[in-house]
Amino acid sequence: MDELIIQGGKPLSGKVRISGSKNAALPILLGSMLVPGEVVISGLPELQDVGTTIELLTLFGCSCRREGDSVSIVAGSGLKPEAPYDLVRTMRASVLCLGPLLARLGRARVALPGGCAIGSRPIDMHLRSLEKLGASFDLDSGDILGHCERLRGAHVVFDFPTVGGTENMLLAAVLAEGETILENAAREPEVSDLAEFLNACGARISGQGTSLIRIKGVESLRNCRYTVMPDRIEAGTYMAAAGISGGDLQLENCPDWALDTVIAKFREMGLEVEAGESVTRVRSSPDLACIDIVTQPYPGFPTDMQAQFMALMCVASGSGMIQETIFENRFLHALELMRLGAQIKISGDTALIRGERRLIGAPVQASDLRASASLVLAGLAARGTTTVRRIYHLDRGYERMEDKLAQVGARIRRKK
Ligand code: UD1
């Protein structure tokens, strides 16, 4: 298994280009199954989850051709509705094939998903809302079996603004008969990006970006070309890298418009963030201070940035609190940060971080995607050598992270 070896203590400086968003790319790729003609998706990050999704599309019978950061997908006739466990278990987002398979074929067999080990992560809201459109589900040997006649528009009120649940509904309802209304829908920018992609294919979705989304069903979707949005979490992670290393980074292709809350929190800690025409400049300060954070659905503070802020707070002055309200069991990185000398106390869904620690390098183990990022960040600040193990998690979500960091001066290498 690959490891990252980091010699900390070097301030980063220079330019980093932000890649396309993983969390926008995955539902958009799966959405291409709704279109019988050719769909060309560009701006794709080179990530394992993207590769897995394209492999999944190929297994469904789509013809996929990759070229650089684009893929051409044709989901013609003869599609198969089965997603095997071996692929699905590595990536929770594969549950998003339920919507398109039901809409297009009226049948789906999808293994219950795996993905990051951050809590139980059920899919009950996905299934309940798809049932409202007329689908029914059974469980068979760990697979969800779904079937339906043509889906029919419905009024759905989510108990919680679930990102994946909202996306599955968009993917199903675009071809349903009549209008679907989603209340308490997720407002995340990646949900809006999926809606924009579907509209570019001829869907009639309005209200994306708000908690009330309307989808007027259409008979079929048509060919389109689409570029996925840049990755706001990757951008936020490099902002944290500038902060924790005492550095000065310029981020190209940075989606500032999707990072208001995160940038406000960085500024509250003392970072200088300047959004310019083509780059966003992030400068650290010797006077970084801990703050309090509560994770919330968008536009609140994203759970996917919580671990990175925790690493940054370990070296800032004072003490701060992080409350994680979205996922249970998402503080595994805290124990590993403590191996580097961090002082963190966990009580239920809240972590108390005492700052001003001098971190000292050690071997640590990544437990999930964003936890891995927080350990790399801590390694950039730590004295001596930090070895981050199990970085397959990192490879699922960060494109060439060690190359991008090395380009701006980090002493980091991958050991195969
Ligand atoms: C997506 C993102 C993930 C991010 C999360 C929250 C992708 C591929 N992943 O995950 O990076 O951290 O949004 O911003 O886009 N829940 C249920 N039942 C359901 C669905 C969700 O109880 O049917 C719970 C989950 O366990 C979790 C909460 O609702 O506690 C939020 O989940 P959700 O918004 O659906 O996140 P994901 O789509 O899984």
C-alpha cells in the first residue's frame, strides 16, 4: 500500500491549479445514462472514484471513451441494470445509479454501497423519495432490487437536505411524467451543477441552489457537452495548506463563489484571502487563532472541511471547538493528530482543540478521505518526518496531491 512521506516545516509558495469537482463529476457521469446520444463531460479530475464510475457505466453497457480530462459517453440501447458489489462497495456515490436506471430502464439491481467509514450512512431517504415517484424496492442478498413503470412526478419533502438523495431524485424525475417538487432539498453547489448539466441536456429543472426544486418531466434528453465545476473542497484544503505551512498560495480555477462560509472562517482565524480575477491568493499569518465551527448543510460550514480546520487549529493560538452535526463518527483523524502532538478532546459530536502545539512527525494512518487530507496538512507543519499510511482514501478524492504540494515547495514523496 502506498504511503506519503512528508518532511514538515517548509512554508508553501506558488500557484496551485484546482481540479474539477469529484462530488459534481460522479452524479453528472451517472446522469449521462439518461441520454441515448453522446454526452461529453470535461474538467474531470483524474481520481479513482471517477475511474470507478466510468467502469460502472461500461458495465451498464455504455460506451465510454476517455481523452485527457474528458470522457465521451453513449448510453444507447441494450443497457443492463446491474451494479456489482465489488465496484459499489468502494464508492458510496454508486447508489446514484438508482435514479437513472429506474428512469431509463424501469429496473435496477444495485449492491448496498460502501465508501468512507464515517458513520452508518443509510440510504432510506433515497429509497423513500424514489418510492414517491412510483418505484418499489426489495433487498436480495445485499442488493437493492428496484422496479417501476414509467415514473410519475410527485411532491417530496425531505426529512433532511440530503445531497445524494436530492441528486437521485433529480436523476429520476427528469424523465418522469409530470412535475416533481422537492422541498427541503440540498442546496450544495454540486447539486446545482448536476441540475445545470441535466438542463443542458434538455431537462426542465428550476430552483436549484434553493431548498425548493421543481422538475418538469420530459420525454427524452439530448446530446450535450458539459464542464464540471471546480472542486471547492480541494480549494479549501489548499487554503488550509497555505495557512498551516505559514505560506502564500495562489489558487487558479478556485470556486470562491461556493466557498463563502469557508473563506469567512479562514479570515476569522487570521488568514488573508483575496479573490482576484483569475487567482485567489491565500496568505498565512503568524497570529492564527482558533475559532468555533459547527458543520451544517450548505450554505453552512461543510463537513468535508472539518478535518482540515482541525489540523490548522492545532497550531493556532487559543482553543476552539468543532461540532460535527452531519455525520456521526467523523473524528477519527483527531486520534491520529494526537499522535503528532495535538491536544484534542472529543465529547460526543464535539471536539475541543487546544492550539499552539508544536507538532512532531510520526507515522499516522488515514481513516477516510478528508481525514487523510488533515494528516497531510499536519505533516506539512510538523517537525521531522510524518508518514501517512492508507492513502488510498486520499487518492479517491485529491488529484495528484503530492505533485501539487511538491510544486509549491513541500517536501513530500510517495512510497509505493
Ligand atoms: C455527500 C458528499 C460528501 C459530503 C456530504 C455532506 C458526494 C459523493 N458525497 O454525501 O462528500 O460529506 O454530501 O455534504 O457528493 N442520510 C440518511 N439517509 C439517507 C441519506 C443520508 O440518514 O437516505 C444521512 C447521512 O447518513 C448523513 C446525512 O444524512 O448523516 C447527510 O448525508 P448526505 O447529505 O446524503 O451525504 P452524501 O450524499 O452521502
